[in-house]
Amino acid sequence: MAEFAHNNRSHSSTGLFPFFINLGRHPNTGKEVGGTKEKVLSVDEFLEGMSRVRKGVELALKRTNKTIKQKFNTHKRDRHEFGIGDLVWVDGTHYNTDRPS
């Protein structure tokens, strides 16, 4: 039930429903009485529509990734390069040794 609810909601990155992106149609939720009023597409029309949807999703995800990268990089600090012989503090909490703690 949760998976269905997730796949039948508009995604923030694409503005489309994951179910629609994958299958090219909205799911039957049981609310439709007497069938759906959607037009039945030919194979060529369906494939053309799916191609447009996929290209749109690809562009939307690239745009979202660019935005996320820009936001991440505004707060990113440069890495500190350690050299041979530099003293560093190592947290040994997750290292198992035979030595008493």
C-alpha cells in the first residue's frame, strides 16, 4: 500500500508520477466507475509519448542534480591533505584489538 501511494504521487524532481514514467499511464485506483475515458493510443503514438516523457524526466533530473551540486558546493570545504609523518587523531572505537581498553 505504501509503495503504491509513493508511486502514485508527483515526484518533486520531475513533477511526474513514477508509475506514469515507467508505464506511460496512471494506475487504476478503483475510483473510476464505468472504465476510464483515456484515449487508446497506437503503438507508435505510445512509444513517441514515452520517449518524450523519458527525455523530459532526464532533463529534469539533470537540472535537479545541478541544483543539488551547487547547493552542496557552497558549503563544501577543501580537503586537508595529510603528509607522511603528520600526527593525526584516530577514533579507535570500531577497531577490535586484544589490548585492554
